[in-house]
Amino acid sequence: MKVWTILLILASLTFASVSWVADTQSTITTQPLIVNNRIVVGTEDGTLYAFSPASGSRSWDVALEGYVEDAILFGGDIIALTRNGKVVRVRSLGQIVWSIDLQAQRMSQNMMYGLSDGGLVIYATSDMGVIRINPTNGNATLFYPSDGPLTPPYFSDPYLLVGVQEELLLFRPPGNTVRWRKTLGPLWASPAIHQGNVVIGSLDNQIYSLQVSSGTENWHIPTGGWVTQAPLTEGDSVFLGSNDGYLYAISLHSGETNWRGQIGGAVSTPAVRTSLEGQPIVLVGSQNHRVYAFDQQNGWLLWTWEASDAVTALAVHQEKLLVGTRNGKLYSYTLDQGCTITAPSSNVQIGQKPVKLEGYAFPLGANVEISINSEPWQTVAQGGTWSHRVEPASLRDGSNLIACRTSLGGISQQDPFLISVIKDSTSPPGTLLISYPLEVMVGDPINITVIDGETYEPVGEFEFVAGDDFFLLGDESGNLIIPTDTGRTIDATIRQEGYSDGRITIHVRNPGDISVLLLPVAGLVLVGGGLGYYLFKKYKKPTETS
């Protein structure tokens, strides 16, 4: 019996953090299963473990004598498969019902790939083909002989799908006739069927959709890396991660990418779905040791958390996130509060200009707090979509660490979200675009708007300076309204830290002194600014969450 450890962390002391950690001391290789109020996972060293969801204490363990390749639920029991050909049926309390050896029965040579619940039977795939197993007594027969490698099987009544090297095959059991086959790229992960369509990823970096009735291709989209995980389908959407470090949300019927969320490392788990304060979210694990939660609708990064090693397993149970890792840890994490910074991206170079932080925080009643370079935390916003302007004077030359967390009822988030920004004081200052009238009549207000010449975003509280006795501040949206009561000419300077000064001249006319020739010019100034903003919005690249 191996030595292993349970670390218990009281949730009452952390509000939103790890509830408990169980250590299996071997890579967790199967997605967590929930059976009879127990969490069951398999490991690389050939053990099936069951843990209490409440405390993380071990309920039982069963030695399977080989790398646990897959585990599924069937009739309230667990069917587990080892890489070297063992298939075992285990009761929810840990008793073995039957065990078979497919290598000894010459239905496997060196590799098993996966299991699927076939309704009345169990399907398994090996390097010798597709195997059908009687769940009552474990009797196995070779359903479809084939050389590997194969994908895990996928059964959705009445269809059975299996990938064989570069071909996807569809059967309609109990017959083993191939109804159609479609050549794609090298296949590794299980497909899925949803609304009459098959979705599968490939090692040729593509995601494919086919008609289940005929195998006819609906669409395919490229990614920047291997697609090695099974898809998650929900409504008209498909969620699938790639080794290029993105989670893709794709319209099932059109094949258009609705959004893609940046992970920062190869996606290492299938996506799972849950809700946060009633808001649907999609979660995925990564090789970079992190779990990411995205808004299902628009792809906003809502939350991220760092585990102790690469994430290999992911599930949600009773509003707790279950995370398995390469170094054998199983975490139970409470999704109660969190904060992310969605812009700017980490390691961006900002020059001399102010930084506009944008992000999302939950719950809605929580305070959003930031800290710059380990300085004291300051509250800058409330939960939900938030933004905050960081002045250049708050940043030092070189790299700056900005942290974000939430706080509610005096209890703060334990794992702040971190980004770094690089300030370069030697870079040229930014350019101000100023929208203003060249002339107005006495009694009419002067409306001034100032935006960034590169991003077309408001620059915030700019300074309006006209002589020694005329000083005003714009609002946070970069707007300023100045009332007029006498005719005069105003020569003003527009200032904002990190930008070159802008200079403007505005004529305030008395009645009967109308310079109509200047009005079209003023209109051009306003229209030109609006046109630039419109073109920027129309032709900018699609937003990527990070």
C-alpha cells in the first residue's frame, strides 16, 4: 500500500480558494467521475481512487496493474481500462465485479485507447480494433478488427464512431458494417455527435464537422496546433481546445469562430461547462499548470487559477471545481469570487502613456482591488466588468507587476490575477486626437473630446489650459463642456501625461459677427474624428481574450 497524503484547508478561512487537496502521488490520467457521492479518478501507476467530495478523504482504492487509460460510468458502477489491456468493473464501494485481460485474449497487443457506454454493451478500442464487452460478465469479442492507432470509441444511440489512423468510421450496431468512412487528418481524440452533426479534432491542426447521416463535410477550421481533446457541445456552439494555446468557440451550423480564448499553453483537458452566479461559463485546463474560465457567450476571461503542475483532469461537482494534475494532486476548488485583467495583455510595452486596465470580477457585490509592484492594495471598482486608469507616474521604468483580486466582507481572494507591463520612458510620447469646434456663438457650449491617436480610446481627465487663469479638467471619458458668455478667441493647450501637447484655437462669436466660412471647417474636424473612430472599429482585428 502506497503512502499518500491528504491536506485539508478550511474553506471558512479562505472564502474562495482550495477546499482540499488529495495526493495520489502519480499522474491523474482520467477525468473525475461522480458515483454514489464519491469522486473517482485513475492514475498512471495503475490505481483507481475514490475520495469524499466534502473532505477529500480517501474512501477506497483498487490496484489495476497498469496505466489507467480511461474510466466511465455504467449502471452505477465504474468500468476502468488500463493501457496494457485490463478491463475491470468496480462497484461504487470499491468491490471488483469482474476483470478481463484483453492481451491474454489476443484482442490487444500493446495499447488500449478508450471506452464508451454502448447502452447494452461496452465498447473499447485497442491496437487490434474495436472490442465489444458484455457488462454483466466481462465476455469480450472483437467487433471490428483494425490496425491502430485508434481513437477512443464514441457511442450515441444508434451510432458508433471510431477514428482509425486518418479515417473516421461510422457503424450502426449491433451490425459491424461500416456505414461511411471519411478521410480527415491523423485522429487522436474522441468525436462527438450533436444535432445531427459530428465534430472531431485532428493532428493536422483542424477541427471538422460532418453530417452524421452521410459523412459529408459541413466545414473545417484551422487552428495553430494539434487538436487532441474531445469536443464540448452546447446549443449551437462547439468548444474545443488546441495545442496552439487557444480555446475555440465555434458555431456548430456555420463553422464560424464566435471567439477564441487565449490559454498561454497547450490545452490539456476537454472543456467543461458550469455557471457562475447564473452566468454560463466554460472551463479548460492547460499544460501551463492553469485552469481558465471563460464567459460562454463572449469569451471574456473571468477567472484563472494555478495548480501545482500541468492540469490533466477537470470536472465540476456541487459548485466545486475538481482539478487533477500531472504530479498526482486532486484539488477541490470553490468558485466563489475572482478577478481577471483582460487588457492589456501581459508583457505589453506601454511607453510613456497611461494604462487602461480592463477586466471582469465576481461576485457583483465584491470590491475590485489592485496592487502595483507589491504596493498596498487599493479599491478601484466593483464586481462585474470593470476598468481603471493607471497613471504613468505610478509605474517605474522596465517591468511592472500589476495584481488584481476581489474582496468581500473583509475576506480577500487568495490567488490574485497577475500581469506585467513594460514601461519605456525613451519611447516617443503618444499623440492626441482632439475634436472641437473652430467657432461657436456666445451662449453655445464648447464641446471638446480627446482620444488616443493609436487606439482611438478616450484619454481620460486631460488638462485644458488657456492662459494663467483658465484651467479645466476633462472627465474620465475624455470629454469637456465649456459654457460661453462673452465673445473672445481662446488659445488653449491640451495636456495629458504620456502624450505630446495639443494646441487649439476656438473663436467665440457675438451675435451679428458670424464667420460662416469657418463652420464647414469645424464640421470637418468633427466628422473626421468620427470617421477615424468608425474605420478603426470596422476594420480592427477580432478581439482575442487573454
